[in-house]
Amino acid sequence: MNEDLRKPARGAAASRPAARLKAKLADVARLAGVGSATVDRVLNERGNVAPETARKVIDAARQLKLPRSLPVPYRRGLRLDVILTRPETPFFERLNRAFIRVAATLDHSVIVQRSFVDESRPRQVAERILATNGHALVIYGQEDPAVIEAAATVTAGGIPVVAIVSDLPTSPRLAYVGINHYSAGRTAAFFMARLAARAGPVLALCHSFQYRAHADRISGFRDGLVDHNPDLALGEILQGRDEQVLSEQLVAEALRRAPGTVGIYNAGGANRAVERALAARGLAGRAVFIGHELNLHSARMLAEGVMTLAIDQNPEEQARRAIELLLRRFGYHDAAGEPNEVPFTIYSPENLVDRPDSDGPPPARR
């Protein structure tokens, strides 16, 4: 075959990438609502473009997968607003400290501000979302209509929202960063099915089904028991709102109603309440107790044989990935990011060190 027929002319081959790039630049211009010359000035840093216009161009380029970094002159400062709850609890203390550590590593033009709201008042959470002065939001909240509407409102105003720890899938959030809670629940069921000494009822405790994380954990646990050991019957599902006194009362009453209980799965944070309720019935160390999060209290329970396993959702990793996701969104770097789904870690008495670190989870033995 004639070589000229097998290969395109050098000029034609060279022109195709240039033509495709020109078409993409035209798409960027249309999406940003500016002219092609403005796109050229922004992407090639030729100047004479208002910062807000430049941001529109960069955002459009990123949405269209054009591999460009945000030019340094247009970085006027980025404020990331993190809304959490209950800083006095071990888990949110860990998460708060994680955001502090991440913020300390960032460029001085990036500000990570943290605030705490009363999770029992969704309308108050919604008001805090609407009052944000940040360029982006990281929020932990209930899947409540007021919270969803507030997230939709700020998103429509150009403020991206990242849900952390518990997803808000019915909102137009940019992303969810956290573990697969359904998988965590199934994991708890897998171990419960193999560690329970005999057939019998199993109790489940959670915060409430208003949080997608807790609903998914319980759903995974229920399905996992059916698949792994149908002789273990999931009895009562208790919603203690992670309140120690209420949770202890609910578990104690459920144990009285089901004296043959062989295991408890706590999908929430009130592990000490479960410990006290088990001790009162003489079941501490006898019933399988699988809970969540590794902290000073759960580490002690694991070491003493009260808790069987702890499923830790690595809040430090969640904080880091949420911030990096937003830094990519605003063009602070274009490197490929890590997955938004964070792996969880299973702890037993065999992979704990003697003295947990109060600033984070007890490190595992290697």
C-alpha cells in the first residue's frame, strides 16, 4: 500500500490536536459567558482580566476537564467553612483536631474556619449554612428538609458543599467524603455471625435514622445477619441520639425484655452506655459487643474484653480528603485526588498499643 494512503499528511495530523483544543477553548468561553480572547488571556496569564471573570473561566475549564491550573495572580484567598457538632464528644474532638492539623499545612491564602451547631435543631443548622461567609462548605448534618434546602440554596449561589461523615445524597452537594456505612454495618454483622456463641437475639443501637450514616449502618447490619447467620435474629433497633443516659436506659430495658441476648451492635457513639447496661445484667465480656470509633474509652473496653471489635471511620483521613477535594475544586492544584470513600479500620485487643494517643486514635501494632 502506498505510504501516503496509510498515514495522514504531517500537517493534517498536527492540525487535529490544535483544532480540538480550539474547540474546547470555545466551549470554555461559552460556559463562562466570555469571549475567546478573554479565555486566552486567563489561561495564558496575559493579564487585563478582572479576578472574578478569571475565576469563571477557570471554573468552566475545570468543568470541561481542560487540564489547567489556576494562575497564581487570581488566588485572592479561599475561605473554607466547616460546620460540625458536639465538640465535647470523642469523635468530633478527633475530627476537629484533624481539621486544625490540616489547616496548619496549607498556604496562607487558605483559611479553614470551624464552627459548631446544635445537631438536635436542624433549622438552626440550616440557618448557619445560609449565613456562611465561606467560598465552600464542609458540613455534617441530618438529612432534614431544612438542611437539604439550605444546602441547595447555597449551592445555587455558587458555594460548593461537601458532606462529611454522613451523606446528604438528596441535596445537590458537590461530594460526600466518608466511609461506606452500609459496608461497615455488613462488616459488623459478619463478625457478629461468627463470634456469637449461640443462636439468639441481637440488639442494635444508633443515634437516629435522621442521619444517613446510621440508617445505612443498621440496614447493612440487618442484611448481613440474614446472609451470614440467619439463626441470629435482629431484635430491637434503638435510637438513643448518642446520649449516654438515654442510650443506657434504652439498652437496659431491651436487655430485660430479651434476657437471652447474645450480642449488641452499637452503630452510634454511646459505647459507655452499652458497657454500663451490659455490666448491670452481668453480660459484660459475655455478649459480643461491636461498636464504632476508636478513642480512649473504646480502647479501654477492648483491652478489658468488654468490647469485641471497634470499627473506626478514620476522621483524620476524612478531614484531609475533604479539604484537598475543595482545593482541587478551586484550582489550588490539579493533581489527581484520592477517592472520596475513606476506608474504615477494624480494631481488636490484638492491634492496640498500651497507651492510646489523646490527639487521635490509638495506633495499631504493626
